[in-house]
Amino acid sequence: MWKIFLSKDAGPCYLDAVFDPKQNGFQLWTLLFEYGGMTVPVSFLITTSVTTGLLIDWLMEIAGDDPDMPKKTIFVNTMLAYDFVGSVFSEWDIRYAKYYIVQELRELVLRGDHSHEESAVRDVQRINAEFLLAFQALRSVADIQAKMNYVFSRKEWVPKNKAELVLFNHSSDALSRWRYLLWMTMLGCPSTMRIDVVLYYLHSVLMPGVEGTYRGMRGCSLELVPFSMDAMEFGGSPLHESVAELRKRDLGGSLVCLSEDRELAQKVIVDMDLQVCYCDKFLKSKICPHLVFCMPSAIHHPALPRLLHEIPKA
């Protein structure tokens, strides 16, 4: 896969890391690229201790496979990666992926413990679709700029022309596609915090699927294929027309009542702890506009609860 990437004009590659050594016991690093809209992992590094030296050794092993590498673009997941990735791929164009900027701002403003002005919340909610306008607006918010100064103060990742802007915008789609593929693959993985279990799912479940799909895509177009995750990410704000005018009343504990009028003639009850709604639509599809209305920060995508419900239990 690495030789195929180097020999083709397949666009950039991406460096991603998921899981947390403190919570999961290890971290999974992946070097990947896209081929005709398909995510192609090149190499995995599963480690219980993340050090710059270890990451450099891993990338050096990959880079050493072809000493005459053509100049490529790589999108990294941290500002720190600028230095250690640059020491390995010295001739490459190193960029900071839009995906991580969007996620960090969402984590800071939408999911954080501190309240922010409504204008800042709106800017973060639209930052993936209208990045430049929203990003410039957020730079004027003092507490956000203070916490994100390592991003705001560095200019290396900023797109310099239209072609770079297209790749920067697509970096969000590419990494969303990879995260979604990984998440779907790991749905059946038991929570054992064991590296061998994760290795099994990567080697015996994910990679055979990638290889099978790749073999059936010979000669395909290498144009960038969008993959929107806006509806799946936390912080989605649009309200369904059926709940836009609802009145909300707390019933005590975890119960909330939604009604179309003051008399509560047409009402539904939502249990915030159980994340269920006692309406016909929820009974049929396991998701409904009432639940999304009450818990916008806990709902990913309307299709996901239904998808999980339909997966046979092993």
C-alpha cells in the first residue's frame, strides 16, 4: 500500500491517533491515505507509552522502504508532530488537519464545563462548513484564543492558495471517514483493554475488507470524495420542524415533558438518563426528534441507534 501511495497521485496521507493511554491503556496510531474515496491504512502502531522517539522510529521504518520518495503532503494530528514528522519526511509538505482543529474547538466550546457566548457557540457549530469565517470570529474570543493559542499563533498549517484550501477542507472528510470505519469495525470488540484483541480486529476484520474493496476498484478515479460528518458530530444545532415550537418542562429527576401547548394536551416524556422517549416514533426506530431536542450533545446521528439495534447479538 505504501508503494502504491508513493507511485500514484493519490493526494495526501494522514497521521491519526485514537484511544487514550490513561483510559484505554494504549493508543492506536495510523498512517493512511485515500484511494478513490476508500480509506487505506498503511501502517499501525499500538503503544502503551507515547514518546516522540518511538513515533520517529516507526515512521523511519516506513520511510526507509523507499529512499527516493517523491515529495508528498501529509496532514498531522498535533502541532508537536510538525517537528518529528519533519525530521523523517524532510522534503514533504506538512500540514495540520482541519479535522483536529474543528474537534478541539467543539470540545472546548460545546462540550466543555465553561459557558460561552451564543455567538461563539454558533461559530463553532458552523466551523466545519464555514471554516475561515468562523475561525476568524473565534480568534477574537479571549478565553478561546488563550486555550487554542498554539493553533492560532502558528501559520504553517494555514492554506496559502486555492489548491491547498481544497486539501485542507478535505482533510476533515478523510479523517472522518477513517474514524467512522474504525468505529464500525470495533463495534464488536470487547472492552478488555487488551492489545491483542485490537490487533485481531485490525488484522483479521478491517484489513481484509480494505484489501477486498481495493481489488475491486482497479482503475478508479482518484478524485477527492466528500464524506460529511457534521450530522454525526456533537454539537449539531438544527431542530426538526416537529420540535421547533415545543415547550420543555422538567418533571424532576431525569424526566422531561415536551408539549405543544400550555395545557400539555399533546405531550411526550423523555428520560434523560435512559436516553429514551415514550413516543410512537421512538418505539419504531429507537430515535426521535424529541430525544435529539433534549440531548443534542449526546446524540450522534439518527441512523446510528437504529443501526446498533439491528446488529445481531453475538
